[in-house]
Amino acid sequence: MNKIPHAKPARVNRNQQFLLLNNPLPLKPSALPKFASAQDLVERMKPSEPVHCLRPHAIKTATKFFVSAFPGQVMYAVKTNPEPYVLKTIFKAGVRHFDVASLAEIELVARECPKAMMHYMHPVKSRESILHAYHKFGIRSFSLDSLDELKKIQEMTQHAKDLTLYIRLSIPNDHAAYSLQGKFGVQGEEAVTLLRAARDVASKLGVCFHVGSQCMDPADYRVAMAKTRALIDDAGVAVESVDVGGGFPSIYPDLAPPSLQGYMDTIRAALDENGFAGGMDVFCEPGRALVAENGSVVVKVELRKGNALYINDGVYGSLFDAGYPGFVYPTRAIRPLESFSGELESFKLFGPTCDSLDAMKGPFMLPADIAEGDWIEIGGLGAYGQTMRTKFNGFFSDKQAEVADAPMLSLFGL
Ligand SMILES: Cc1ncc(COP(=O)(O)O)c(C=O)c1O
């Protein structure tokens, strides 16, 4: 039973509401309207557009865990959530390295966290972005997975002698909820050839890989490192850096991973076993695990048809991963003036656009009596949520608020 406590009287007038949620200026973290929880937000604002709820305290906790537990340096994957408040919170919590994948991300990090060190970890880059990354923004590390990209990097940096070049290796993504295999990465003879060619021109040579996003088994990092060691030995080159990528999981209703400490212990042991410990630069590139728990979106139910709810955000908004990859997110129904009386039942959701792909099969657990006009908080959306929004069909909300309560699900005991 989802019992909602009594409603509090509205504490802001309509004018204040407008100022709080329709501020046309980019909002700094300190300028965000603050609420105790999404319930509090709904009671006071009755929002008719989706509101993205942020929990800086959750980002801080996750980041501090990684900084202290990972046996190397943490490099935040900016693509996961490039909101300025996220970048700044992560930097303040101790991360100094940022994985960027485009010129726009480079400009953003340079503006928001000017002291951060950027690494251009997209294996396929435009010539213009390499030129600006190297000459204008001082970026010296680049990843690549082909001889043609190596040639491009050399030409656009005018054969610079101070490059750190990471060869992106293709390794199995066997236990990832979201496989990243097939698009990037080299293996076998191709990897050997590229390692040797990059060694000839790099100041520092590195290797990197990605075990796939939401990797549910830490042993995949061990397998990846053994394969990496074998390729380095085949190539007969010295390597100065190893980057074990992202893939660290968050928690979802149907995806509860083993403890993150277990991932750190496995990685530490595998670094040791494969001769990557001591004297090497070791990096990880987490995205999801640092920011997923912090974010949620408050949506409104526009219509109910049986156990299908039509809501005002969807897969063309911040719920992209609830669509095709079918992520199931935690949900909480909110009704300001009354309690829900129904038991929890499974619902599917439809987004606001006219497109039939704007459908999220869930199951999302909500009270049986949920109805048009109620709100739902959907959690676990800090990673690959806000960043995936489009303006398709005219639906787009940039309303944000800071909330102080704990994430709906947490791997960090929040
Ligand atoms: C190169 C690279 N590094 C890091 C990440 C972050 O991965 P995750 O969010 O699974 O930690 C990604 C995600 O696509 C990526 O492509």
C-alpha cells in the first residue's frame, strides 16, 4: 500500500512559482529551487511540465566512494550527464579528470571546471575537433582504434611529440545490460599492428576498453585485463597507462548488482595479476555509477487506459532508456491532497509524443487507483536521462529542482 502523508498548504504564490520553475537563465546549483522531496515539490508547485529533480548529495557520496576505493584515477564520462551542477559537484568531490567525446563537451568542461584535465576518449573524432582539442584546449590524451584515426591525430596535432594515445580494445560485454560491442575497438592482429604504430609516435602509450554499461559481473574486468595483457605481449610494446573504462553499475528494480567494493577488489587484483600495478597510470571512466542515483523526474498522468498511463515525459525526453533497452526504473505515485488506497500493480507507460515507439513496458509498480491528474516520481534517471532529451513533437522541459531526500534505490546506503 502506498500511503501518502497529509498534504501541506501551498507556500508560494503563482508568481513565485513562475519565477522558480520558469527561470529563463541557465540555473546554477545554488539557484535551483529547493524542496525536501518530490512529494514536497508537487504539493507546492503542482507542476504541469516534467521537473528534473537533482540530489547533489548523492553525486558527492558516489564520487567520494570511487575516489577513495578505485586503485587509480577516476575520469568522469561527461556524456552521462553534462549538466553544469553535475560537473561541478563531481569536481568538488575530488575528480580531476574528465572523459570528453565532442568539441561541445570540451567547451563545456573548460567553462564549468577550468582546472579539470580532459581526455578525448572518443575513438572517432572530426579533424576540426582534434585541432581545437590539442591547440586551443591543451588536450594531450586521445583514444583511437584505427590506423586512419592515428594518421588524423598526427596530422591535426602537427606530429606532436607529447601525446598520450589510448588504443581502444574490443573485449566481451557478456554481462552488461547495455552492450557497447561492435562499434568501437580492435582485437587480434589489428590491435597488435595499431599498438606498435602508436608506440612509435606516442609519448605515452595506453590501452582502454569498455565492458559495457551496467556490467553486472565484476569478473568481466578481470577477463578484459587478461586479454589486454595478452595483446600487449603479442605486440611486444611497453605501455604506460591502462584505462578500465566505465560500466560500473547502478541499482534498478530488476538489476541489483553485487557490491561496488567487489568491483574495486576484483580490479585491484586483476591489475596486479597482469602487471598493470605499480608505475602505471591507471584510470577508470565511470558515468552511470556516479550520477544515476541522483536524478529523478516528476511527471504528470494525462490519461489512464486500463493499466497503461499516458504521462508527460517519455523516450524522446528523459526516459530514453525505458524505451528500447527497456530499463525498469523505480516509481512513486504522488497525490497532494489525498492518499492512494490501491495495492501496487504493474503499469506500462506511454510518453507524450504521437510516435508509437514512445512506449515503456516496465513493469512500473504504482497504486491500483492512480488516475489522471496524479503525479509520478521516476527515479534512477541521473545517468542518460536529462542528457537524452529531444524537442520532438514540441515536448521538452528544462525545469529543474534540487531535492534533499534519499534516492529511491541506492548502492551507497543512502
Ligand atoms: C568511452 C566511454 N567511457 C565511459 C562511458 C561511461 O560508461 P558507464 O556509464 O557505463 O559507466 C562510456 C559510455 O558510453 C563510454 O563510451
